[in-house]
Amino acid sequence: MTSMRCVGYRQAWQFMEGEIDDTQLLETGIVATRQLAKRQLTWLRSMPDNIELDCLAHDLAQTVFDTLGELVIT
């Protein structure tokens, strides 16, 4: 089942089946999320033309507009 491949579903299913307790559900969910994030970062680093933006920057919107403007012009 495709939905079972989503992060947290397998752990939630194990919890509902009584295979793990709530503490293990939390811990295994965090581990699975961390593993997914690491795989995503590895995949993203393989793309040489990526543009990184600081999502917490106070002028993020302007930076995005400026970056997009430069991409359209070139």
C-alpha cells in the first residue's frame, strides 16, 4: 500500500496493533523523519543549479522576487 510508505504511518500502525507503546511511537517517528530529511538533503545536493534561500530572513519575499527576476532576465 502506497500510503504505508509515508513517514509515521508504519509507526502509527504498529502502535494501533499494540506492537509498540506511545513512547516508542514518538521515538521511531522522529527517527524516521530524520532519516527522510537526510535522504532529501542528499538528493537536493545532487542538483547543481539549486538556489538556497534563508526561509527565516526578514526580507525573504524581496529576495525571492529579486532571484526570480535575475533568472528570467538571464
